[in-house]
Amino acid sequence: MFGKDIVKLRGNRCGMTGVSWRALKKREAEGGLIAVNIDEDLTSQICSVRGDVGNKGKSSLICETCDKIWQRDVSASRNMLTVATSIFKAKDSFL
């Protein structure tokens, strides 16, 4: 959503993406948190348990390796948490 501050979301104008990101980056500079920019392109297409690319349904992901059906938003959220956690651990090891 970066650079799309004037995008209509469900009929409402949303201009908070840039404002929120700048606030997060300011807090990061103060040492309060780590803001991570994650490319969400493949996060809903990869099984969050095995890491395999699954078959996409309309709103589900079918992983044939672990024989599970995932709601794609749930799998994407778990994948983004995994990426953010690994970045945090890598930055923490350098401190």
C-alpha cells in the first residue's frame, strides 16, 4: 500500500498508509521498535507450515504436502510473522 495514500478502500478514502509508516520509522529511529517492509506478493501462496507453494482457491490455499487447507489471509499472516521474527533475530544478534 506504499504510495497509495489516496486509494479507496471499501468506499472510504484512506490516507493513513504513509502517515503510519512515517510514525513507525520515527519510533524505530528512537529505538522503540523495528519496522520491517515485507513484500506481500507470495505470502498468501506459500504454506506457512512446510514452505511449499500450494494450489490457490478463491480464498483458500491447499497444501498437498502437509494435506491442509489454509485460509489464505491466515497463511499470509503466519508467513509475514515468520519473516519479521527472523529479521528481528538477525538484527538482535548484531547488537
